[in-house]
Amino acid sequence: MGALSSGIKCFTMESMKELFVSAVRLRRDRIKSYDEYPFCIPLIRDMKEITFRKNVTFLIGENGVGKSTLIEALALSLSLNAEGGSQNIHFSTFNSTSDLSDYLFLTKNGIPRWKYFLRAETFYTLANAYEELDGRGMHERSHGEEFNEIFDSFSNPGLYLLDEPESALSPKNQMRLLCMLNDMSKKGSQFIIATHSPILISYQGGEILDLNNGAKRIAYTDTEIYRTYKRFLDAPERMQSLLFDN
């Protein structure tokens, strides 16, 4: 993994020739009504096909746009546990999943030896499962340390689905995660990541899909994430004055 002491050193890379999952489309012929969840979500209602062209794809969009719903359905379509974990983890505490996975068709190119789904929303239950299965004292660490331990364990080339992996990480550890993404991509891994992090989506070897606009490809500096953070950090006093209507 790239050094983080005096400076963070990472190297970009070209996309793989063949990704494990290169596209996902909605099986519209199976849908009876677009008035019911999750098909009433505009992203899903209007979805035809989403293609993945690079080893690292970021899914961005406002809260409620359907990022987590989509990435959860991708995980279930790949036989991963709804609450997170590797292909070897199987448990359930509360079933809150949609049935969207039953209506998706994935274009696959080979079978990854390793698959992993990280879901920030249900990470606590995943940590409990690790403690019961192999005695790992996950809860003896801080939330961020737990996340770092999971990311440090990513050594097998494969397919990784990450839902808001930045949620427990400091900016420095988000940069550390960037280096992991880069290193694992060079080993042949594919990542599909739902995120709000301006640090993560800056990755030069990745591609950003804006789910607010039908999964349209978008440049980093054109994203609402980048623009909002830049406006605020460039002039926090002015922005707060506007926010507080002083």
C-alpha cells in the first residue's frame, strides 16, 4: 500500500480489458407496476442499462436517489450477504432488502475468486458476525479502526462492492483507502463504490456515474460533491452567512 508518512504516493492505472461485471440492466418485462418500491425510484424507473468501463466506478447522487438500493441489489445478484461480508459470510438479523435483484441482469465476464460487500449501514451487525465466527474482537476498536482492519484485509483480487466506505474514516484514512483501491486495481480487482466523498471520487483511475442524472458519466470537477465542498472551503464564513440568513 502507498506510503502515508511524509506524503501519499499512489499511481494511476488503465482499466482492465475485461471487468467481472461490465453492465447491469433492468428486466423491464418482469415489472408489473412502477408505482411500487423500488421501481418508483426515478433512477430505477428510468434505468435501462448501466455500463462499467474501469476497475473503479463511483456511484454518486443525493440522499434517496437510490445508490444504496442499487448497490445492495448488485450484491444480492452476486450471491453476497445483504448485510455485508465476503462470499463466505451468511447471516441475517433483519430483512430490509428490496426485491430489485430479481429484476436485474448482470453482464459478467468470468467468475471472481473473491467477492465482498461492505455496507456502512449494517457494519455493526457484520462486526458481530465476525466476532461469533472467528473470534475477532472488532468492537474493541473504534469504528474507523474497524473499517481500516477490513480494508487492510483486502488482499485477494476480486470484485468489491462498497457502500459509503468513507462513513467512519478521517480524511487521512480516506486517502489511505485511495491507495488500497489503486493497489488492488493493479492486481486485477474491480470496485463499485457508492460514496459522498470528494477525496475518493478524485481517484484518477476511476470513473464517476452521477445517479442524479441517469448514471451519466461526469468529470470530477463537474460533480456537485466537488463544487459544494469547494464553495464551502473557499469561503466558509460567507457560506455560513448564506446558510444562516444573517
